[in-house]
Amino acid sequence: MTTLRRTIAVVLTTAVLAATLLAPTSPATAQQAPPLGPTSYSANGKYAVGERTVKLPSGVKVELWYPARKADVKGKKIGEYDVADWLPDFLKSQLPPGVEVTYPSGGVRGVPVAPGKFPLVVFSHGFAGFRTQSSALTAAIASWGFVVAAPDHPSRNLTKVMFGPAGTTTDVEDLQDTITMVAKQNKTKGSWLRKHVLMSQIGALGHSAGGRAVESLASVDKRVDTFIGMAPAHDPELAPVQKPSLVIAATGDGIISLDKIEATYETMAAPKRIVVTNGGHLVYSDLCEVGSAEGGLLEIAEAVGITVPQNLIPLATDGCYEPALAPPLAWPAVQHVVVAHLRRVFGTDATDAAFTGLVEAYPGIVTDSRSAQ
């Protein structure tokens, strides 16, 4: 990664996260952004963002981002996550004392939920990923008035994959348990989430293997109204899901090619939409920017004596280096289309105006956008 690209990435990442907490309530960033168009949700919404980590009855950790009042986050620091937390214990023991690979997690920890009721979005991370891997996006979604809940998937997260072969995936069950947990907290007297979640409006968002998970979730769980796959994998044996969907694909994806995603999209049931961006497989996550000042995750691993398995190297690097588009350059467009899709499905927006002119609004970033009703 060149010094220029690294500088651009750091500046843009800092700007995105700062805007999440401190965005003014001007017409350009208020929750309803008139006039509705292709950049209405590319900045952050009227809410600051809170964040908490909770556990499912199974012990699986879930990260939650949620709308908060600006007054409650003023003067407080954005949280961080440390990628080393997901290393297996035998690798953690090899780390030199004090080694951390941290990245902003997007919200201020422990602040109250803003007044109101908000739709729920569950997020499913990719293979060898972890629950906070796309925190810039999940926090931004929360700023537009959504509760976002992301479970770890112990059957295929970074810990499991670095330890050895992944087991039979339980990702759909993790997501279902997350929805059930949020529903319970929404009803429980004294809960910090009580009466803050619209359980009648639930979306599912996933990256890579998480894209397959949320499609499968939508097929079996009546509580889920829509699903969004970012560079999604797909189960060819799954019957077309009769729910609104959005697919986001990358032109330079070396893990799940654009051709493969296009073929999957053709088999999906309408109403459906596909948006294509430049970039690689990791353009929809934080992972290219984590540790970028030190050369990236692979360089850090090598420096501290950790050998990354050959099969994981593409998953840790695809789209991270030139000539691929620097991921933070695509984040505003990705954020816009995800929020726009959710608002359209949930009836907050009455028209598809937010999807008109995407290619022109994001030159060199969005290359295609089309839908079937």
C-alpha cells in the first residue's frame, strides 16, 4: 500500500467515523433527506451511535450498534476492537507483550438508546471474519435509525478457521438466536432495549459467507422481511426466496467473482436489485484498513511471528492493495444503497428515487445499478 493511498484511507476512515457521532442535523444528514436522491444516505443520519456487546444463551457474543442522542456521546471516545481478540489461544500466547491490532468499532459504549422505536438489522460476517469486521458500515446504518445486531459465528469465524478446519456452520441459527434475544430484551422490564425495537421490521445483511447465511435465514425465518448480500456466496440448492433482496458486487472480486454473482442474481426472485461497485472482495469491510499504517494484517502477522495459512491469504488481502479501489472510497455509496434499500422495503421512503442516477453520482465507484420488480 503506497503512502498516498494509506493517507487517503486514514483520512476518509476518520471522517466516516467522526460523522457517525457528530453529524449535524442539517437537511443533508437528517433522517429524511429531501430531496430523495442517489446521495441522500451517503453521509450519516441524525443520530449519534451507541454500542454494546452482549451474549446469547449459547455464549456467542453479539455486537449491537444503535441510535443514541448526541448529548449522550459528547466528549466520549469511540470504542475500539482488537483483531488479536479473535486469535486462538495458542497464537495469542505467541504475541509479544503489548501487541494490539486495533480499529475503531464505530460507537460509544454503554450510552442509552435514543428515544423511539427502530427497525432491526442483523449482520452476518464472512468466512474467517468476526462480528465487528464491517463496523464503519454497521455504525453508519445505526445513525439512520436502526438497531444493528451482529453475532460472531463460532463455526466459521477467525478463531475457528485459524485453529483448524471450520465445522458445520451454525450461522443461520446464530442469527435466529440473535433476533430472539433482541425480541426478548425488547419486552423485558428494565432492559436497556425495552420498547426500542420494531420487531415487525427486520432486515438481514451479510458479507461473503454471511451473504449466503442471510439469504438462507430469509428463506426459513418469517420474521425477516428482506436480505442484502455484499459479495455474497450462494447455496445453489436453495429455492428462490420470495422476499425483496439487494445484491452488492465488486468488479475486481477475486474470491466470489462478479460473473458468479451475476449468475446468482439471475436466479433470484423479484423484487430484487443489484448494485456493482469497483473494488475487491473486502471493499465491504474494515479489514483492508485495519493495521494499514503498518502495512496491513499480513505484515503485522509476519512481524509478530504468526504464520497465516495459505488458504486465508486471499481472504485477508483481496482488494486491499493497488490498483484496487481503496475501500473507504466506496463506503459512502455502499452505505447509501444499504440504507436506501432498508427504508424502501420498510416503507419509510415511498419511491425508488434513492436508486436513480447511482452510476453518475459515484463516478469510478458505482459501475452498474438495476432492478427487477
